[in-house]
Amino acid sequence: MNQLKSIIKNKENVRRRNFVIKLVLLIALEYLYEGNSFFTNYISDNVLIQATLRSLIFLLSGNLIISLGRIAILKFYLQKTDDHKVQPNFVIGIGRISSILNVNILLISVMLLFNIKPLEFLTSITIVAAAIALLTKEYITNIVNGLIIMFSEQLEIGDKIAVGKNTGFIRDITLVNLVLKGETGEIILVPNNLIFSSEVVNYSKNNSHQVIIDSEIPFHSNVQLEELESCLSKELIPFEDRIFVDGAQLNVLERKPESLVVRFQFPIKTGEKEIEKNAKNAINQAIINWSHERRKA
């Protein structure tokens, strides 16, 4: 089974157990609130306890409905989607929507706790709500755009993209921004609105893309380019079912007084993020080992 799909299923199993626990708790609260005559008589004159129970029952009921919808949607998605097509974006999107709905349920529960009728409250602050909506228009648009990205297949977590002057790998998609990790390790936050108003280049959406590794080698290593190219190409053989080994090549980018800057590149099939990472580590280690052996020679 696909590793990502397995991780998602394990997390969903935990959520199902939590769902059962919350369901049992809800049944217990319902019994105390309406089914237990002794307890009902005890709290009949205590407005605070009644409001607290009513609020908790509403909170748990709303949360269970949302959780049930989430579980059903993800179960259907995992059953109907091939292992290699499972997207973390979809799971994140469902999670973000669940969070938004749960926040609304929590707010209504707080109103019930203080004996505030939600419909009357919303009606009374209609003008204020309209003003807030105008002030937060950009933020709301950002959230909507974030959800569109999550459920889109154009951008996925792990893709290498360029947005404006920023280039990096997508590490997370939030309701506010896209989190990129640059090639030198820096974290770049790109507002979701910018994705829809700027030109975006996705380097990971071709049938294959080039993996590039640059390195500086001192002349005292007695550089033999053909030998080095052959050595590095051999490191790709364990990944040849995902990497086009025949397309690997070594080029000299720059000649410095005491060293050469070389570039080793090879084509890899799209979406093979884990393979790309492992191949890069193997090549970098091979370059280190080769340089060390040359220095000793």
C-alpha cells in the first residue's frame, strides 16, 4: 500500500476511536439532561448547569456530525482513489473545512452557555457583521483561494514551484498562505491570493524533470571528468525504475583558479519526491567519497 495512504488510514482510525468516545459521552449527557429524572429535578432550578449541559450537548452533537461527514468523505475518497493518486492536499482541505465548521459550532455553544439565542444575536449584529465582512474581505478571499488550492490537482505538497521571484518546494497549504521551503532551506510564506494573481511555474508537473546537483571540486583532487560522471551514474542504478540513468550527465559550469564548479543532472519521473531525495543523498555522498579518495591519492 502507498505510504501516504497508509498514514492517512492510521490517522482516520484514531479519529474513529475518538468519534466513539465522544458519542458515548454525548449519550451520557443526553441521559443526564433528559433521561434521569432525579438529576433533572436536581438541576431544574439551576440555570447555569442547564445552560452548560445544553451547550456541551450541542457542541458534541455538532462535532460528531462534522466528524462523521469527514470520516465518510475520506473513506469514500481512499476507496475510489488509486494509491499513487492519493493527494495530501485533499486530506488537508477536508481538515481545514472541518476546523472552520467546528469553530462555528464552538461559538454557538458559547452563546447557548450564556443563554444567547444565536439567530437573534446574528440578526441584531447584521450591520456590524457586514462591516466586519468588508474589513476582512482580503482575508476571506485568501481563505477561499486556499481551499481552492487544497482541492486542486495543479499544486501539491512536495511540488517544486516558482512564484514571482520565489522558488521552493511546497511544504504546507494553510488557509492564509502557501509554505515553501527554498533550495537553501529558508521558509517562504506566499499569500494564497498571490498564487491566483501571479504567474506560477510548477516544475514537478512535467512527465519528467531534471534534478540538478552542483559541486565545487578542487584541482588537487586530480579531476577526471569521465571517471567522475561514470562513478555518479552508477549511484543512480538502484533507482533506475524511476530515474532515467542514460540521461545523466556531468558538465563544467565554471573554471576557477584552484577549483572547478561542476553540475551533475539527471531526469526523473514526476512526483517521485522520496526517490529524488534518496538519489540526491546518494550522489552527494558519492561526491564526498570520491573527493576524499582523490585527496588521499
